[in-house]
Amino acid sequence: MGFLQILTYLSGLVFVIAFGAKLLKYATMPMHVRWELYPIPHEGKEWGGSFYEEIDHWKKVRHKDHMAQYRFMVPEILFIRALHEDNRPLWYWSFPFHMGLYLCIGGLIFLGFGAFVQIFGMVPENSALASLFQSLTTVFAVPGYILGTIGALGLIVKRTTDSNLTDVTAGIDFMNLIWLGLLFVTGFIVWLQDPGFNVSRAYFQSLLTYGPMKEPMSAIHVVNLLIFIGFWAYFPFTPMTHMVSKYFMWDKVKWDDDPNRGDAGMDSKIKKYLAYPVTWAAVHIDSQGGKKTWADIATTNPWENKDQK
């Protein structure tokens, strides 16, 4: 087993542990303060509104349209619909960047799947099915490299020249874009040198068998691999995990409208959270430097004995 293989395993281990820890953190965060924003997709009310508007709603069986949630999520995840509606100039660069990432992930999946079925003798290397996996790898990866490169360059220029973005752009944002841009560019060069991704597939097979490489890797293959496994280990520690946190934001915050009907677990959580000290400094909160709890804030009016305009 070579140094690059060990490095790849370590990178994958860091990714799994760190990403798993972040998912656990998201899943166990304190209960949110309900937003009361409508319409909610699972309500199935085209005109908006809520289940709570119905007469005697607490006596009725609650029905949620989960497919409506997915019909909302998929266009937002794939096509960044909200950005398209709210900031079209930024969307022109953000969309190819994200689509490039999705396509490259798809290419990586087909590369790995092709390596897997060949290693375990499910299909011969020269079979039609093996050729299909190879073609799908190319069909996904190459457009992904091109779109990703265009998007990364465009976002770098946009964040450099747009006054609305320069003040909220940090150096690490440029580093992330450059890092991914280099991943796309070197991946494209790898394809030019190895149109069938045969060397990359052979490396994947060596990872699955814990054995030596069947074909030598060129310098550009090694550079592309190092950029990839470095980013793989780095990814869970970045805000780019919003690709997952979006689910929690929608399902557990914006769309969570389940009533509290004497749920002992929910009641105990609410009591616990209401006992937290308030550290907000806003005048209308009047937290008294953290001396008040959320229960105090919820049951008092800070303006009760003050003149209001």
C-alpha cells in the first residue's frame, strides 16, 4: 500500500468523523423559536394559510403532504431557485459552480461503481456495462469540470468587483473558490490525458482491494488527487456544509409546525430552554446583562412603566 492510498484513507476517515459530528450537532440542537411563516409546502394550501386556521383543528387528524416538500426542495437544491429570484446577477455564476460540483460528484460515483463491479467480477472490463459506466463517468465529470471552472472564476470576479459582496467576503471565501477551481481545472486536464479515466479507475480499485496500482499515475493525476483528498478532509469544517444544514433549516425550523399536545419530551425541553439566561443587549429585551431568563422575558413587558412614542 502506497503513501497516497494511506493519505486517501486518512482523508476519508477525517471526513466521515467530522461530517458525522456536524450532522449530530445539527440534529441535536435546541428547539427553535417557531417562525410562523406561511405557506408551508406540506400544508398543501396554494393560497397560503395554515392547519391552525381550520375550525377545531385539534380534533382532526393531521395530514402532511411530504411530496410537496420534496417538490420544493429539489428545485432549490439543484437550481438554487431562491437566488435566481432574489439575486439574478449572482445566480449566473453560482448556478454553474454548484451544478459543476453536483456533476463531478455524479462522475465520482460512477467511477467508483465501475471500479467496484469490475473488482468483484460482476462485469468483465470489456463488457458493454463496463463501457456504460465509463461513459457515464465522462458524461458527468467533464461538463462538471467546465461548469465548475466557469462558476468559480465568475464568483471570484463577482466577489472582487461587486460592492454588495466585497464587504461580506473574507479571504477564506477566495481560498475555497480557488481550491475548488484548481480541482476542476486539474480534473479536466486529467481527462485530456486519460479520456477513459482508466488510471483514476485503477486507483479506485487499489483502494477497494488495499493493493498496488495496476497503472502508474502521472504528475497531474497525483496533483488532482492531492487537491481532492485535501478538500475532502477540509470540507466538514467549512460553511459549505450548508448543503446539509438546509434540510434542517427547512424541515426542523421553517416548516416545523407540529402542535404541543402534552408531549412530555417537548415540555421538558421547553422548560429547560426557558431557564437559559438571555445575553441579548437589545433595549426592547432588557436582559439586564444576562440576569434574566427567557421565561422572565416571555412573561414581562419591559415597556410597561415607560413612556412609549
